[in-house]
Amino acid sequence: MHPHPQMAAGVAFDADGTLWRVRLAEGRLVVDKSVDRGATFSAPVAVAAPEPVAADGELRPEIAVVDRDRVYVAWTSPIPQPYAGHIRFARSLDGGRSFEAPLTVNDNPDPITHRFQALHVAPDGRITLVWIDKRDGEQAKRSGNTYRGAALYYAISDDGGASFKPNVRFSPHSCECCRIALASDIDGRPVALWRHVFADGSRDHLLARVAPLAEEPPRATEEHWQINACPHNGPALTVAADGNRHGVWFAQLAGEPGLFYRAWAPDGHALGPAIRIGDASAAHPAILAVGPRLLLAWKAFDGEKTVIDVIDSADGGRRWSAPRAVASTGAASDHPQLVAWHGAAYLSWASEAEGYRLIPLAADQERGR
């Protein structure tokens, strides 16, 4: 039995405002949709034959709705070996009524880490999947060498998900199990923020467009956190209309844990120092640019309940509103997601006691009109 409720769902709006969801239901990966902002959902459609699916914590299945016909789903399928799995992808070409047989995207078949997939679909239809991969570390071990952490690999499909090109190493020495944050750059190509394992042993973050890196880019975050383990607490990233990149991440600074926010220009240089967000219990953030506004949400603990706090900024992250609690639970819960449609922003969240909730961030919508 899985030690935690597997309630991590992926969600996305389509062009008509229908909310699509991919989740586990009775042990199967399914897709359903809602035309009434999450109040009710359609009958679920199975994505694939029953197989293990990672759907909790930092790992969730993902969904992208391209048009009325094409729906894409990506997930990690664990295998019996510890921390091991495969990256899986399936597509529907009939508007989600059925799905084709899934593909395994990692072309290294070894029973090792291929996990924490991140899905991106560009405006021209190009599909990119990025994930954490330990093939380089296993090769180093066989050669009698050591290897820092894992690595990031990616694969591209230029034929609408019918096939994927050979895997390409994006960056060596990533953290082993912190999710990868992907966002669309202003030209539609994916840009990533991820926790890296540096030569000095620190686990700060790097920020770069998804392409083979000729050299290690400058640190995007600078806490110089020395931790010889993965904190299971990955970053979040969004790109605003002006091309500036906005990220939020978990770290420790001077022994105090918490979340930090920073903005970077399109060329990657920081636009100011990192600022602390929330209190020492803040973790598992989400961030989203909605028109000229930024929304930032995270999980916190008030001593009795898990709370989702939200702040917003109307000036590119220079000033932020006071935190406001928009949801809470006393039970196990998923990590927060932020989604938007036509300038209206929503918190997507599930808890064991209350079930799935799509919560309108009404105050932000009023300011955005």
C-alpha cells in the first residue's frame, strides 16, 4: 500500500474554459473534465491499462489540451527498484474520448531513476519532456567514479506525440528528487528552474532554456545550502508578458528554512536580491503570471491545519500584498497549483477530507478587470 494518499492531479484549461484533470482513480490513471469550474466532472476516461503511477508529493501526472482533438498526458510510472521508474506519455486525438497506447519516453531502459517529468507544449506544437535521470551516475559507478546527484534529460516530439527523438542530456548534477519547474519563454520555448548539486556540495538552483548546456550557467539562487540529501521541495517558475522570469523556491538561509522569491531578466541576470516569503513553515510553492499580475501560493502550517496562503503583485514582483489564507485542511493534501483562464485565476488543490477544489481567487480577479 502506498504510504500517502495519491491525490496529486494535473489540471489545465482549454480554450473554451473547460477544466481538464488527470488523476488516479481506483488505481487507474484517468482524465475527466468540468464545464462548471470544478463543481462537477464528466465520467472518467482511462488513459492506459492499469500500471503504477506516481501521484503524490513532488510527483504528479500532467495534462496539456492543445485543441478540440488533441490531449496529451505525461506521468512517471514507478518500478520495484528503489526510486526508479519510467517516463510515460499518451495522447488522445479524439478530444479525450480515448487514448492511444502510451509510450515510454526515456530511451535508457535500465531499472534506475527516470522520474519527476515536466511537460511543455510550445505554440508550434513541439512537445518537450524533461526529467531527472540517473544513467550518468550509474555509468560513473560502473567505471569506479563518483557522481554528484543525478542529471536532467529531455526528449522532443515534433510529430504531435506519435514519437520522441533520442534523449538529450540537459544538465548534469541535478538534485535527485526535487521537481523541475518549466515555463514558456516569450518565444514559446521551455525555460527551466531546477535544484542543482554544485561542486562545493551546495544545492542552489540554475535557470536556463531547455537545450544542451555548454557550461554551467551562473547560480540563479544563492543560499549556498549545504545539505547532503534531497529536500523533496522543488521550485516554481513563470514568465511574464515582458519576458521577465519569476521564481520561488525552498531553501535554508542561516539555519532558517523557508521560501524565497526572485525575478530575472530575459537574459538570465537577476533583477534584485531574493526576498523571503511567508514563515518558516512555508513550502511547496506555485507562481503564475496572469496578465500584468503575479500570483504566488504556498503551503504553510498554522499549528493545527495546513493552510494555502496567496499573495499577489501588480508591479512585477517589486511589491507584494499581505498573505491571505484561501483554503485549509486538517487532513493530508496535495501541493497547490495555480491556473488561469481569460485573466481569471484559480487555486487547484485536493485534500483527503475535502476532496478536489478549484477555488477562484476573486480578489485578484477584481483587481485584474
